[in-house]
Amino acid sequence: NAGVTQTPKFRVLKTGQSMTLLCAQDMNHEYMYWYRQDPGMGLRLIHYSVGEGTTAKGEVPDGYNVSRLKKQNFLLGLESAAPSQTSVYFCASSSTLGLDTYEQYFGPGTRLTVT
Amino acid sequence: RKEVEQDPGPFNVPEGATVAFNCTYSNSASQSFFWYRQDCRKEPKLLMSVYSSGNEDGRFTAQLNRASQYISLLIRDSKLSDSATYLCVVNTMEYGNKLVFGAGTILRVKS
């Protein structure tokens, strides 16, 4: 099993450009999440999904959109990139069964720089 | 005030030392508690869950004090491979099992 994968691993954007980050998981997890990690801030939740076809806002959703058309995929879109969106983006997934409910498995991250 | 606060360190310790990290959380409704480990430029990975009665996993011991809203992690006999950032994490049942992450404590174990 690959676990959680993310593409791309690195990206440089100019202000105003758009892009989509792809997250895929092969663990049949219901829940998926997008976080951003900035120095000294800890990971912050951008958007999340509790199942195929559902999405919801996290604590820092502005400037981002998401879609979960298939259970295994969770896409994060930046419509018009801003320098404040320079960050490392992590996707995560978790199951809803038993004692493993709260463990989140993370992808390797996408390093995004907006100039 | 941050929901989860940790001493950022870095903690520089020699191999074989015992080191302890502390963490406080502000939401009394928090229900689950964890320590995650994050290596440099890598993703976070679950190190261990933290139970009310305290729990141990090899050289690692975690403690929870709900009354004081305080979590600790003790590492005995530190190894070079323990060098990483340790993230204190709580779950509040908001946002679909949202995890709230501390900013992390950096540990550097030196030979």
C-alpha cells in the first residue's frame, strides 16, 4: 500500500496563478484533510471531508477550494495564489472504525512558493 | 492564546540522556491526546496516544493531567535517531475529528 500520496511535491507559482494539489489514499478511509504548516504555527486545518461528495471548511479556508469526487481523492485548489499562501501543504486521512478513528495518516507534503 | 502550547526548544541532549517535553491545551472539551513525531522536511507520524492513566511504549512515556490540561512526553536513553520535532496534538471532535497541533518541540540528540 502506498498510503497517502501527494502531487506535486514542489511548486513555484506567481501571484495570481492557479493550481490544484492532488491527494490520494489507498486505505479506504472516509475522512480526508488538508493542512498547511508554517514556521512557528503548527499545522492548521484548511478544509476537510467526511466522505465522498462532502467537503467542509476548516479554520483557515479563505483562498482555497476543495473537491472529493472519489473516495480516494481529495483535491485542493488555489484560485488566485498570493504570497501568504507560501507554505507546506499536507494531506491526511483517517478511518472511522474502532480505536484507530483518530489517527491521521499524512502524505509527504507539497512545498509551495508564491512569488 | 494558542489552543496547544509547547516549548519550541531546541532541546540539545547527549545520547543516553532522559528528556521531558511538556504541553498545555486550552480546550477543556478535548477528548483525545497524542504525540506525533516529525522528521526534518517530512510528514508528521503518530508516535503514541496519551491515555488518562499514563502509558509507556518502550523508552517513551506519556502522561495526561486533565485537571491541569497538561500533557507530557518522557524519552529515556535518548538515541541519535530520536532527533526530530515532537508535536503535541489534541482532538476536540470539531471539524470531523479535527486535530489541533502544537507548533512542536525540537529535540537534537548529540553523540
